Amino acid sequence: MVEKISKTSIIVPAFNEKEGIEKTLVDLSSLLNKNKINYEIIIVDDGSSDGTIDIVKRIALKNKNIKLKVRNENPGFGFSLIDGSKNSLGEIILWVMGDSSDDFNNIPIMINKINQGYDMVIGSRNVPGGSRGDQEILKAFGSKLYSSLAKILFNLPVYDITNAFRAFRKELINKVELENGDFSISPEFAIKSHVLGYKITEIPTSYIDRKVGEAKTKLFRMGAKYYRLLIKYWILNLFNRLV
């Protein structure tokens, strides 16, 4: 059970997720209702053409806590998360993937951590109790290596900054200047929040590789950008110009 009553906004970015979005919404709603969490779920659609929008509209008619925001400009995973977060009503915001790759059972734990005083709580696959699950081993190794390097360079208190699955206080999305419109928003948000002095922690979670639909990331292309970002932020931080 959540210890304190506060509204929570679940932001779910979606792009051509018709094969899995209904399960995601049903499972999310069931867990949130079971735990008596005051919530809204915002599906931020990034221009789907496969019928995802129609499915969400149908489900939203039956559940007033589910909302749909359709974006037709400035596409990108990161921009969708920013847009949805800034237009949310909750005091606590959670980022959840539309392909059910996140362990929703961790959501009440994350909310409790925020209520205990943390500003951001990241679901970590790289701490005891966490697991990469059935994620590709190369992708999992790359993520762990990257997070380890970032931890050293920025003295981060967490071990998995590439995982977008996280909860945070609403004020962070307004105070932290985010610029990346793709998947690199995850490490960017964690690094900049930490540098600004926000209190970050993590809890163990397991990854569930998507069973339906198509992955939206290209491993090596995104990996290269991640490291360019890391070097850039490290240099800027040396001169106190990152945030």
C-alpha cells in the first residue's frame, strides 16, 4: 500500500503499439486500482498509424483515468515523455513503456520511496534483486557498462541510468532542462538531476523483453550517441556549465 495519498501520473509513450497497448493499460489500471493509488494514465502517441490511437480511445471510454495525447509534431521518444510529463496533473510522475517491458509491481514501491523523501527513483536491473530478465545479453552488458562509467564520472548513487522506468517529483520536469528527444533522455535526466542536487535512488527490477511489436531502438547507433553525450556532459560539468 502507498503510505501517503498523492496523485500519480503514469506517462506511457506509444508509437505503433497496437499489439500490446491494451494489455499494458489493463495491467496498469488493475495494479493501480488494487493498491488504491490516485492516478491518471497518459498515453502519449507519437503519430501511430497502426490503430493504436483507436484502441486507446476505446479503453479510455471505459476508464476516465486514462487519457490520450496525440503528437503530430517534433516526434521522438524523449519529446513524448517530456510533453506528457509537463501536461500531467500528478505530484508524482512515472515513466512506463507501452510494450509491458517494465515490472508494474514495482510502481507502489517507487511511489513510497518518493513519499519517503527521494526526488527520483529508478528501476535498476543492475543491483541485487534486479535482473536483465530476457533482455539481449549484448544490450544488457552495454547498458551496465555505460551506467558504471557514468557512476564514476559523476559520482552517481545509482547503477542503471539507461532504464527509462522511473518515478520522480513533478518539479524535476520543470527544473531540469532536458534536450534529448530520443532514448538518451534517460541518462540525461538522471545525470542532470543529480548534478542539480536532487536526491536519487533505485530499486531492483527485472526487464521483460517485448513479446509483440517491433523494437524502436538501434543498439549501436544509440550506443554511440550515449557515449558522445556522456563525454559532452562530463566536460561541461568540469567547467560547471552542465546545468
